[in-house]
Amino acid sequence: MRARIPLVLACAALLAVACQDSPTDPVEQPVATAPQFNFTNGPELAGAVSRSDDTGWILFDFTQDETEKAGEPWMIFMGMGIDDYHPSCGGPWTAPYWERQTVRDAIELYMNQDVALTVFPFEEFFGNYLSAPEGADPVWYATCETTRIAGGTAHGVGHLTPAGEQYTVNGKIDYMGETYRLKWVLKFFGKEGFMRTMRVW
């Protein structure tokens, strides 16, 4: 939008010119600044870059060190809050949407600043998974039946390129009055194959 000069200032400028014998330098107009875009407020389509909300999805994995924290491995859901329950067990919850940025239909970046975390005891979760009734999704059945022992928040990022995929989640878990850090990485890359790490400390 073009900058507007108030009428009073314009009249004052004309009067000053009329009272002088020599012309004055032209009045400089304010320079318009372009809006500052970032991942969340950029235009939906800008050249080779497009932005959108991806379908709802979550990530889950288990800790590999049985001595961690509670003395037993944990199953950690990333993208699911401790008070979230799947509709299959009477809850209204649906997986959160992840903001997606795509470059020329080849490179995709997924981001979500507010990823909730929920922690289950792995052995109890796996037992419920195996005992899911016929017709029930065993994962969601286990989330409905298993004790929730901790919650937290995290930041998740996903990169998808022609060479492979990588997902990273960094967060904090509140457990038994203590706060622990979480770092989870999952990679699928050509010759490197599949690699996953989950660390809680």
C-alpha cells in the first residue's frame, strides 16, 4: 500500500516553498518495507515453494535401555497428549496436523512447534497390543488400556528428499517430579539404510 502524507504536512511543505526564492530539495518519501515471511505465515504458493497442513499423524517408538528412568523400557508417543484418547475408546482426539513446506514437489519439510508426548510402560503396552480383540486396531487399543505414566512437549521436524527421509523430535518429559530430555531420530537413506535412535536422559 502506498504511503500517505497527512494533509496538514503537505500544506506546510507548499507554504515553505512559496516563501523561498530558490527551490528546495524534494521531500523524500518513506520507503515501504516488504513483509517478513517465515515458515508459518508465508504465502501458500510462492514460486517453487508451496505450504499446507499435512494430514494428521503421530510418531511412536520405545526406549532400548531397560535401565532408563523407571527401570523398564518406555513406549513414547509423539504427537499424542497424556489426556488424548482415540475415538475407538470413546475419545474425541485426532492426530494433529503438521505444517508442510514443499519445494518443486521434491523436497518436503514438516514442522510442528507443539508436539505433545505421552509415555507408557513398554511391557504393559506390548501386552495389551498382543491381547487386542479381533477387529480392534492393536496400537490404539493398547493406548486406551495401558497406564500413562508421564507426559511432555516436544518439537518435531521431518525432511523428505529424493535421497531419503529423516525425522527428528527433541523434547522434555515430566516424570515423578523430574524433567528429562528426549531426542529421537529416524532415518531412511539409500545405502545407509534404516537407522533409529531414542535417548532419554
